[in-house]
Amino acid sequence: MTTTPVSLHELTRRPRRRFGTLTSEVHPLSRLQAALADSGHRVPNLWIKRDDRVGLAGGGNKARKLEFLVGDALARGATALVTSGAVQSNHARQTAAAAAASGLACTLVLQRKLSRDVEYDACGNVFLDELLGARIVSVAADEDLSDAVHRAVASLEEQGHRPYVVPVGGSNATGSLGYVECAHEIVASGVPVDRVVLATGSSGTHAGLLSGFTALDSDISVLGFCVYRDAEATREAVTALSAETLAQLTDRRIDPSTVAVDDLSLGPGYGVPTTEMLEAVRLVAQTEGVLLDPVYTGKAMAGLLRWIREGRFSEQENVLFLHTGGIPGLFAYRTAFS
Ligand SMILES: Cc1ncc(COP(=O)(O)O)c(C=O)c1O
């Protein structure tokens, strides 16, 4: 007998602002798989799920989270969104698009942690943020980001707005619901998936998927390649957010031993290019015609390639790479590729 999982009922009850059809295509990465097999590696069946193509202004994983976050903001009578992140935050760009599409004002508090070049400072996501009508507040690397967010909220209130703060990366128990739904989508797609591989930053995508698979009693495992913090801090963040997300849906509990993360592809730090990332972005572009980004999916693919080269998968395993987007960031990293 098939029963509708309790968590799906919970999702349909939540306030939600729809941003189009978010269901994303899954297709095999056959040419990449063949190229790796030709180099003598034991290669699993490789698939990709194209969340880079869904939703808001250039695509990416934040649209799924923002449907629940903006739904909550509108239900509370908000008139403005405020969020924060790095200069080239994809989350900020998609929040600006969500605000524009919902008739809300938007302030983005962007911290300059990396000193790169004029393309990093003015192209890619920042250019799109401005185009989407967001107000940008720049914060120096040594300033406190949450103080700057408080000031942005106060300034909007003085102007008569009712601001709603979207957390960094859209990662809280409301935003993660978007990826609980994605877990349902993967299970319902009928594609044989044993493991989902993704970039783990602020953790909401990873936590949402893990909560969704746990709520569904699915055997699909999740492996996150760290792009923001080291393995220990990432594991803690994913475990805590998964527990919080799952608690809204069911009385099942996350088994901490199922939180799998690897930080060997992070390199010197968040947003800093690595040789492995450059190779991964080029290889996927040139075998599959698929663009990855330099900060998230490029490093996650570098991690996946390393696992394959180390023989860590069986040929029978079906590995689904979640493409979480970020392509506008490529235009801010041109010099890293030259
Ligand atoms: C393109 C892209 N991929 C992956 C991530 C990581 O997702 P999360 O922050 O939910 O871990 C982000 C977050 O900003 C992103 O922009």
C-alpha cells in the first residue's frame, strides 16, 4: 500500500510564493563517465540534476528555498527583504529576483572578504543584483556582518517598511523545506539513485535533502563537498539544521552517522579558486557542454572526480550530481581561468 508521506502534507500547508515550475531535469553524464573510464578509473553511473535551470534570474538552488521564505515573509506582511552574503553571492542575486517578482523592496548586505579584481567587484552576480533593482550595502571584511544587517533593517523601518530578514544562503528550517520537496522529486522521478552529491555551503540544501530522504524512509544517501567551512563545522551545521527541519515534518530522527561531508576540495577557503576546481569546470564543460560555477559546483565536482579517481565508488552505483547553479559567478572569475 502506498501512503502519502506525512512530510508532503506539511509542505502543502506552508505559506508559499511560487516562482514557476521548479521540477528540474535529470540526465546522464555519459560522456564524462566514458572519459573517466577511458582513463582507467572505476566509474559509477553518473547523473546530473539541473537545478541550475530552475526558478529565478539565472537559476540555482535558492529558488526552492525562497518559495517558502518569501511565502513566510508575505504571510507576515513584509514589504522588504534583507539578506547578506559574499560580494558574488548567488543567494543574494536570487533573493533580489524573488523580491522584484513579489513587489518587495530588497537590500543586500554584501561582505568583501576576498580581494580579487574589478570583474569580481562589478560583474557576475553584483551586476545582476543591481539590474534586479536591489539596494547594495557593502561591508568591509573586518566589519560585523550581523551588525550591518541590523542597520539595514533599521534604515528600512525608518522609511516605513516592514523588513523580513532572509538568513545567509536561505538556510534555516523554513528554507530547507524547498529541498525536502526536492528529495520527494528525486524519489518520485524513478531515476535509480543511490547517492546524491552536492556542494555544501550554508547547509540548507544538504539538510533539506537528508531530512526529505529520512522522512521518506529512502536509502538514498547524501554526500556534501564543503565549499564554505571545514568538515567538522559543516557536519555540525548540517546535523543541527537537519534535526530542526525534520522535527517540523515527522517524529523520525536524523542518524548523525548519515551526515557525510568531505572538505578536501575546499582548498584555501570559500571562493578561492583551486587547480582541481579549474580542471573540473573545464572537463565538464568540454565533455558535456554543461557549465559549472567556480565557488560551489566546480569544487563539488572536483571532489566527485577525486573520489572516482581514488576508486571510492563501485561501477554499479548510481551517483546523482545536484547542479545547484551559480553560473553568473563564472563571469566574475574570468581571470582565474586565463
Ligand atoms: C550555486 C550554489 N551552489 C550551492 C550552494 C550551497 O547551498 P547551501 O548554502 O544550501 O549549502 C550555494 C549557496 O549559496 C550556491 O549559490
